[in-house]
Amino acid sequence: MQIRFAAGFGILLVLAGAALWLFARDTEFFWFRGGPLGAVLVVVGVIDIVSALRTDRRKL
């Protein structure tokens, strides 16, 4: 099974969000704090992965 670009991008979002949430909770990026921004990136990444897998299974 090939990993599509959307699923790969979702995995990168989950990894980046987890790193922000774990290691940079108090760091500020412009007006965002690392912890909440990391949690949002994880949620968006999971949604991206799920949507990519759902469309992948419909093609089979």
C-alpha cells in the first residue's frame, strides 16, 4: 500500500505537533504558544491521515 502525499503530510504534522507540545510548551511563536499550537497540529494531522486513508480504501 502506497503512502500518499496527504497521509505523509499528516504524519509530518502529527510529529511536528507532538514535538511542539512535548518540548516547547512555553515557547511563543508570534502570538501562539507551543503547547496549544502543537495540539492543534496533531488534531489536523490525524484528520488529514484519516481522510487520506478513507479515500484510499474507496479506490480499492
